[in-house]
Amino acid sequence: MEFYFSFRAIRKGTFYFMAKILLVDHTSGMRKYVREILEGSVSNHIYIEASNGLEAINQYLNHSPDLVIMEIILPYLDGIEALKKILDFHSEAKVIIISAFFTSIIEKEVLELGARFYLRKPFQNANIIKCVQMLIYDTQLKDLSHG
């Protein structure tokens, strides 16, 4: 497994790095919205986008992102199937599922499959920021401890 970290600055023992985040939603407006939330609140990161499940898998394989934020309702291959494929390639993949389509059965399924979080749309900005920070900085700490 390969991690891409570009350390931007070191201040008072804190490392700032750039992680790759794959944003997957069938609407460009939602991808832009999530990106703007994250750009305004967390360290500078590299954003990769996909508009359907098949493209999400291709982007994952081509870029090995540190985090995936994905909608369930996607053309060609839904988010649940894309999640399964991504986890088949990399069982430790960090995936946040966001969706307006909510049932407790779907939530349970995606979490049991290996998604780290399930957020309902409309979500509070603070919730997605917190989820991203937990997953990104956990990756950073683990990576540093093995280097």
C-alpha cells in the first residue's frame, strides 16, 4: 500500500500534510459543496472526483486516495457495490458514505461492509469535517509510527 504525503509545515510538533481525497457524487454541485467545506476547514489536500460508481473504482485504482467520500445513489454502479469493489482492492480503505437515501438497514449494511461513517444528507458541515479529520489524521499518525 502506498501513501502520498507532502509535508507542508511543521509547527509545535504538528505535521500538516496533503492527503488525496476522492469525492464521488452524481452531481457536480454536491462534489463542489463538499470540497468547499473541506477546503475551508482542514489542511490543503488533493481532491479527485468521480460522478459514478465505475469512475470511482477507476479513480481509486489510479490515484490510491487516502479517503473516499461517496454517495450511495450513483449511475452505472451504485455506491454500495462501488464500496465493495474498493474494499476488495484495499480492505483498509477509508470510506465515508453520504446519502439522502437513508434506512437503518442500508446504514447497517455499509458499516458492516467496511465504511467508516454514514452521514445523512443534509449533513451538518461540522460532522463531515470531524469525520474527515478523524480518518485523515489517524492515517497520518499510523504512517509516522511505521516510518
